[in-house]
Amino acid sequence: MTIIPNGVTAPKGFRASGIHCGIRKNKSKKDLALIIADCECSAAAVYTTNRVKAAPIFITRHHLESGTARAILANSGNANACAPNGEENALRMCHALAEHSDINVKDIIVNSTGVIGQPLPIDCIETAMPDLVSELSFMGSDDAANAIMTTDTLKKEVAVSFELDGKEVRIGAIAKGSGMIHPNMATMLAFVTTDCDITPTMLQRALSCSVKASYNRISIDGDTSTNDMTAILASGLAGNIRIITENENFVIFQRALDFINLQLAKLIAKDGEGATRLVCCKVIGATDEASAEKLSMSVTSSSLTKAAMFGTDANWGRVLCAMGYSGVEFNPELVDVSFESAAGNILVCQNGQGLPFDEKTAKEILSQDEVTILCDMKSGTATVETYGCDLTYDYVKINGDYRT
């Protein structure tokens, strides 16, 4: 597997674009994105589990009942959630694209991201649609990635190539996410393309599995949004033997898809609103994977632990405490806790008891851009990593005046 450029336009048969249409006040920020396939694609998606869902979620679910689609259309700056005429406006977005392209309305995946509860300025989207379509390019992934960003400070884009049946197969993706990030599924948008030939059923199976081990293992602030969606289109143009079962080719495809989604999940966690560092909690020696995941996520989403990471404070007691309220049965008297980074490793808790350690060394380790909290449960063989970030003053500043 090789990392390659061009994100969602890396696979064969995909073009993308991103423009400013007027939803966002800042004219220098793109706010409307489009990804189009040259042919009918197998399609799949995973959605937010929040009971309050944005209108585009319902439209997309209906459109994907066929298991096929050709386009992904998304805007930033407005969530079209809990807003007047929500579903009507989501459909108007689809009809506007259909009017200015050869795409059928029911072949369009639609989504929105931004402020909840405000009417979607649909007129400016409809007016901008001819420009959005005319800007489509095989090099347009960058524009699309920028157009879906809200409070993100960095673009999230990745692509890989690998081989199936002697054919080069590619997967590319873009994502957005910085705040309101928490399972299930983590608050974000992720749009994936591939030229792999795979049935809709197998594509859905691969995506659902991949989301569990990536976007559902990150947490920034404990809030799950109304608009979360991961969607994937598969053009089948790579020429591999069509994947119809969980055979060896499916396993290879799954591995590549997992890599793509995990890379994006890490970028989302690292780009948490106001964050200064990526924080990984690695639980090893747990009784089973489910227990390891719960223990790890409890630490990753702990506000006190996140605050300690911001202050570069080796307060391991908060880590043990967070595992203690995870709901998982374990023996605290067996647990070791260490902090790791590029600056080194330091053991701070052994068998549930604190150890003397050098505070200066610990602070240096915790001052790095990426920090790992290693928890050895000594109770089994299961290992799980989850990802988050530190909790800073800027998080409150950003969300205190988000609508302005």
C-alpha cells in the first residue's frame, strides 16, 4: 500500500470542486463542495446516532436505498438541522445539481455542516450551482476538502493505492471535523471514493466495520452532532474481479479502507478546537477488545485528563479514575500507567500504586505534539488505541461565540 496525492480524485472516474457561494460571510472561505463520478457507483454510508438528525441525513438515506449513487454534494456554514423547510431545501440542493449535470436526483448524497437551527440560504446554493459544476476537476480534491471545513484549522485529505488481481486500486478521502466530536459515530463528515469493483452490500459491510475502528474511537469534547456522515462511492473502474464475498480481496480492501479512515480520524482528533496536541490512549492486556475500547475511550474523553494533558501535568490518578467509571470490570491493583512521546517514556503508576518519577522528564514527554497514555491491564491480550486531544482555554473561546 502506497500513499498517493489528490484525495478523492485519486481513484479513476472522480472529479471534485469547491467554491464560495455565499453561505459564509467570509468570501475567502469556500462553502460548497461537490464530488462526482463519471459512472454509476456502488454506494454506502454510516450516519450519526444522535436522535436529532439534520434534514440531509433523511434525504441521503432514502437516496441510498438502491445501494448506488454518483455524486456527493455538501455545504459548510449551515447545518440545515432543526431549521425551517429542512428536507425541502436539502432536496432543492439535489435538484439544482441535477438541473446542471447529467446526475439523477436520487443518485445524490447530500449533507450540510455548520450552525444548527438557522434557515439554509438555499437561493445562493442554487445560484452557484452552475459555477460549482463548471469547476469540476480531476485535481479538485483540495478545493472540496477546504469547502467542507468549519472550525477546522487544517485540511484533512488522504489517498492510497494497492493491488488486487494485478490491477492498481485506489482509495481517496476528505473529511472535516474539529468540534462536536464523540462517538457514535464521531461528529464529522468524511467522503471516500474508490475505483475498486465491489458490490453495495460488501461496500457497506466494509465501511461499517471501518467506522467502528476509526471515527468511533476518537473524542474531542463529548458532543455528537446532528449531521455526522461517512459516505463512500466505488466506481469499479480499477478492473479488479468484482468483490462479492468476504474473500482475500475483501480483506485487502478492508485493510486499505481502515488505513484511510484511521488517518482521517487522527487528523480530526489532532485538529480539535483549540487543541495543542494529539492524545492517544493505548490500552493493552485487556480481557477483550470491547473492554479495552471502553477503558480507552473513557480516558480519551475525560475532561480532567484532557486538561492535565494541556497543562503537561503527569496526573496519572485521573487516568485510573476515568477507567474506574468506564463500566468495565478490572483489577486496579494490576494496572500500570506510562506516558510516552517522541521525548521518551516514563512509568508513573505500577500495580495501581504511584511511583516516584522525575517531574521535569514527565513534563518534557507531555510537551510534545503527540502524546500516548499507555495503560497495561495485565488481564488478557486485547489491545485498543483511541484518540483525542487536550482541552484548552481556546476551546471555550471558539464555542462561546460560534454563531458569530
